[in-house]
Amino acid sequence: MTVLVSYATTGGSTAEIAEWIAEELRVAGLAVAVRPAAEVDDLAGYDAVVLNFRNPDPVRAWARGVAADISDPA
């Protein structure tokens, strides 16, 4: 199973937490990629996604963008 841990951060703390989450998942035997949400434009290849954001607004915007891409794959 491959898991994407995606995050948005301004000061770096949320990125550190994302790395900690990823390490715990790796210890559990999972393959993990850690990427800033702004760099994620395709979820192909991931079996699960963990979102790590301080503020819910980036999560909403990211999810809307992903949903739009899924709805209109052209």
C-alpha cells in the first residue's frame, strides 16, 4: 500500500508533523510519499491520502480541485 501524506505549512511545523506521520506509517510497513499540497496534482498511484493542515481552508480548496479533476479528466 502506498500512502500520500500531504500538507500545507507557512512556518514549517506542519511539514515536520507530516514527516512524523510518514515515519510512523513507514514503521508500520507502508510505502509513504510526503509532498506539499501545492505540488500534488495527481492521486494516481496512491492507495490512501493523509491530509495535514493547520487551517481547514487549504484542505477544502485542495479537495475541490481534486474533485474537479476527477469529474472532468479531459
